[in-house]
Amino acid sequence: MSPDAASTWHPRHPTDVALTLARLRHGRADPTHQVATDGSLWRTTLTVDGPASLRFAQSDLHTITCQAWGAGARAAIDAAPAMVGRDDDPAGFDPAHPVLDGAHRRHPGLRIPKTGRVMEALIPAILEQRVIAVQATASWRRLVHAYGTPAPGPTPGPMMVVPTVRAWQLIPSWEWHKAGVDPQRSRTVMAVLDVARQLERCVDLSPEEAATRLRSMPGVGVWTAAEVAQRALGDADALSVGDYHLAGFIGHALFGVEFDDRQLVAAMEQWRPHRFRVVRLVENSGVAGRPRRGPRMPFVDHRAH
């Protein structure tokens, strides 16, 4: 099936598409993100022109080909280079730590993505607030399957495009409940949907202005704003302060001690404006973080409430 649009380009920095886009995936069964048996990576998106499916393939770290299908194919192709890190500039980044130096050398193609689609990052981030990952990804999967649209093109398996703003708004309260989303998170989703157009314009703001706009929404705090900035805005410095695991993970991986959020922020200051890059490098370093002991976030089945 011939694509509706396609492009091949040579990024100025080495780029590993799969590694760069891995953080956009919400669980192994995310209906908007698949890796095919031939190694190509597929993503769906809802552009201003309509839905699109994208297929990324690369022969080396300096050559990327993207094909797209659907009404939004052309817009998706235009946005594809930024999605895989075109605007991410690692110049000036000094690892200054053996773990980071090793990871930086082993993964030269790790870039920070910039999808430009704020709501596609914000809604799953809200679903991930205060629950364990398996619950959040199950909620995301159920809602996208139920209220999204089938992905266009020859996707490697059944895929879906995220719901439109209107489709999200029409989800009845009992469906949020069945999806395991408590009233506080569903109210937050509904609140951001009311101003979706203004929030999408965060892509045109500075990181500080974008964070301020996002955090002006009830229920959107530092952690949620950072999660959006890391995916939609290409912010290499966005640090997810307040994450249940991050402080302990970074503390043990880089310094061999347990950190709280205050200590995390202080220790990471030396890598500003590349703090999120540091997190991604540590995640791919192979170094263990916090030992698996002590309390974990409990599983709370909101469907039973």
C-alpha cells in the first residue's frame, strides 16, 4: 500500500529512532506505538489535518526514512524530523560521571523527541498520576481502543489513533470508572480538554512559559508538566520531580545513596540544561538503581469504588 507522503533525511546528529521514541510508548501493548518484525517503528498521531500512521526506518544513525498514511500524512511527515530529535542539540553536554560517559558513548543516537502534540502527551500523563504503571497503561489502552479511530495504512497489527478532543469529552463517567480512572484524574482530563487549543500552543512558548501554562491547570503539577515537556516539547532539561521512583533510582545509580526529591534536584543542578538527558542515559546505562526492597506504590483498583 503506497504511502500518502514520505521523506528521507540525514539528521545533523546521530539519531536512533527506536531509542529516541521509546519514551513515547505507554506500555508494551500501546495501540499507538508498535515495532514491526522488520525493525521499523510505527506510531499514530492526530494532526491538525486528521489522523496519520507513520513508519520510521533507518539504515544507519544518519539516515532516516518516514512514510505516512491518512488524512494527516503530509502534516505528520513535516513534523517527523522534530519528533525524532531534530531540534535536540547535545552541544555543551558534559557527562562528568563514569556512568553517564559510558552510556553517552554507547548510545550516541539518543535524542530528545518533540512531537508537538501536547494533548497526546498530557492525557496519558494525567492517567499515570499516583498509580502504578500497569494500571495507567491499561486505562490508556482501554480508552484509546474504545474512543479512538482505527489507524490508516498497512500497520503491522491493529493500531489506533488517539480520540479527538470532542471524543474524549463525550466519554461518560462510568466508562472512566470501568477503565480504572478515579474521579479526580478524569476531572483533570476534562479540565484540560476545555482549553486544549490554548495548551497545544505551548509548543510556541519557552520551556518556562510552557510549564507555567500547563501548571495553571488544576491537577497538573510539576511532574505532569515535565512529562509533557519531555515528549511534546523536546525539553532536554525537564526533570520529573515528584516521581515515585526517580529520586531513589538516580541517587543509587549515580551516587550510591538514597535520594529524596530535594536531594535529586540539588544533585542534578550540575547538568542543567540537560537533566532529562541524564535521566535517559541512566535508564539505558544498565546500572541498577534503587535495590528492590522497601515499600512500593500499592495497586488501587478504582473500579471497585
